[in-house]
Amino acid sequence: MLGLGVDRLQADINRLLTSLFHQGVLDEQFLQLQQLQDETSPTFVYDVINIYFDESEKLLRSLRLLLMDREFSDYKKIGLHLNQLVGSSSSIGARRVRNVCVAFRSASELNNRPGCLRGLEIVEHEYHYLKNMMHELFQLEQQRLLAAGVRYPM
Amino acid sequence: MATTSTGDIEKTKSVEVKKKLNVLIVDDDPVIRKLHEIIIKSIGGISQTAKNGEEAVNIHRDGNASFDLILMDKEMPERDGLSATKKLREMKVTSMIIGVTTLADNEEERKAFMEAGLNHCLAKPLSKAKILPLINNLMDA
């Protein structure tokens, strides 16, 4: 019975991952992260993704504050924040977030404020979708580990 | 077994000397630092991190730092990778320095970074496959 539960959960995880790859939400860099996780670093993927969430949310808040300011003109700062978001999104395999950040950055390079505001909305939307999907993935993984009788500190 | 200050482990005469790769990871992004730490760990190395080029330079100021390899991000606050690399070479730091750039960096920017004193330049995201050939060359040397 336990075995069937584990198998079903693994199938759910595989289905979710396949869907995320198919949608272009994730790319092969995410597989690299999974391959780096082993018994010496059993929660590596969870840890690095959570660091990504913390840092990304700080950057997105900062971007929103900058753009909401009526006197705003610091496009260079927008560019620096976006460079960081592009870099960290690439590093965890968050392809769609990375791509919309690149588009947003193009608007900032043209000092296009309406384009930047639109870019920010799109990045926020993609980021929150990714975050929801990752939470679902981690919940399934946690259930699978519990079903298999494995305990890791979370 | 005796352990030297650089972490070399000397065993008895019948066994070869075994050295752990000692790496300094310099990046302002904690996601990248975490990823690079795990990559280095996965190939049997140990690492220390610095949040920017100024921290990396400060680690070397007392002359006791001894890294086989420095992974140096290009864009960082306080002191960027180019400036940090130049400074480290002025300080006679002989570690292999691999510059880590992004796709946004153009050819001219990468060339300037190399000329600051890098041994190699790689684009993010780093992976074991990208870094291992360079490290194998370093360990063979």
C-alpha cells in the first residue's frame, strides 16, 4: 500500500515537471539543480529555490517602488536589479521569468516608463505562477518522502 | 596524519598526497553563491564566499589566503569583478581566476574582464560540465 502511494506521488511529480518543462516555465538548468542534490545535500533544491524567492521578492518590491515614484528616472538601477533577476532566474532554470525580465530590461534601456510598468506586471505574474508551481512540487515531494518513510529537516 | 595550513593531507609513504580544491566564490547574488558552493562540493572541493569584489580583496589583504581557484562575478556593488581581479593581481595573487559573465555582457566587456587578469571566462549559469575541464587542468598542473 505504501509502495503504491509513493509510486502515485512520484507519477504526480513527474507529470507536474513535464508540464512545467512543456510550458517553458522550467528548462534543463532545473535538472542540473536536481542532479546536484544528493544524500550530503538532501534539501539543496528546496534551499536554493527558497533563497531565489526571498531575493526575487526584494528585487520586485524595489522595482515597484522605483517605478511608482512620479519623479522616477533611475533606469540604470532598474537595469541592475533586472540583471540580477535574469542571472538568478537562469541559474535555477526559471526560463519564462528570465525571458520576461530580459524584455523588461529592453524597455528600461529605452527609458520607456510605460513599457517598464507593463514589463513589471508581466514579471510579477510569471514569478507568482512559478512560485505556486514550485510550492506544489515541494508539497508533492514532501508527501512522497513521508510515504517512503524518509524524514529530512524542512 | 598531519594537516598543513592549506588543508593538504599527508598520508604515509605508501599512499599519494591528496589535495582538496580550495575555492573562493565571489558574487553578490546569494542564489549564485549557493549554486556554486554545491557545484564545488560535488566535485570534492571546499569553498568560501564573498559578497563583492571588496570582500574578496579584503580576504587576501593579510597575505594568508590561499585559494586554488576564484570564481569572480563581473557586476557587483562596492567593487566589481574587473576591479577586484586587477587588484588581486597587483597583490600578486596567483590563484586561477575564472570570470563569470552574463549573456548581457558584450565581447568588448568580456575582453576587458579577461585583460584585468582572468585565466578564463564563463557565462552564467555555471554547471559541473562547464567548470570541470578547467579544474582538471588546474589539478594536473
